[in-house]
Amino acid sequence: MEEIRSELDCDGAVPYFDPADGGERAKCLFVLEAPGARAVQSGFVSRDNPDETAKNFLLLNAEAEIPREVTATWNIVPWYIGTTERIRAATLADVSAGWPYLQRALELLPEVRVVALLGQKAQRIRQLLASSRPDLSVIGCPHPSPLFINRAPGNRLSVLAALREVAGHLTTGRSRPQGAA
């Protein structure tokens, strides 16, 4: 993290991995879009941050029975993108700029065997990730933001189904990418 902060000259705008998660023992990496203001304030990409996306993510992980100590959470754009008033949506250029940092984050997590890409922005790197790391199972998942969850009755269930797929990969020890024989 310090290298990224130094390279980008953005100090606390790159939150750390949550120490309440699995850290280098993580078997699953959740990848969201970009850290929000609360993550920047707390200094951590955490499901304990005081915002509705974090709360949804915490509750859905518990419901999917994914042990927190086997996970880590990161963002495809690891730095805050926005103004003091509000975050903005990540652009393709932001996602492209964040990709090398995701690769470096994965190097810090040697036990990861499944990566869940949460939201359309994170899912933009699905093919890159599958090509560069064929040893990983890559799962697409809708974003757990209230904007998505509350938009339609089945949306929460879509996120939960994807998280249950993650849980299945973790409990079976299956490490083959989706669709591999």
C-alpha cells in the first residue's frame, strides 16, 4: 500500500486491506469499484465502514456463510476518485490504471484461489484476470450498493447467489476457473 500511495502521491486516498479480514491468509479476494469517502476516512476497505454498501456486504457475506478470515477486499481502482462532495463512477481509463495495482495486490495474497468481481466496473477486468491468472476461479457478482440492491426485489438475491457460489468454491477447495474441465 505504501508503494501505491507513494507512486500516486495520494496518501490516505488508498485505503488498506481490512485487518479484520484474512490478510495474506485470504483464500478469496473481493474486488469492488473504488473506495468511497468512508473507506478513505477509516483508512480501510472494510465491510465495517459506516455506509450502506459496507453494511449490505457484511450481511450478505454472513448469509452466504463466507468466513471473514478467509477473505480480503480491494478495489479495481484502489484510490479515491471524486471530489470532496462525492465519488464519481470509474471510467475505463481508471480501471485500466488500476489493473497493475490489482496484480500487485494479488502477489501479497499467495493463498487466494477465487476472485469475486463485484459490480460492472470491476468485471471489466474479468478476461485480463482470467488470462493472467488461470489458476484462479473468477466469479462475477452484482455490486452490493443500495442503488442496486433496492432497485428490484430480486437484486439482493442475485448478489447472495453469487456470494454462495464463492462460498462453494471455498468449501469444496475447488480452484479451477469456471468452465474448466
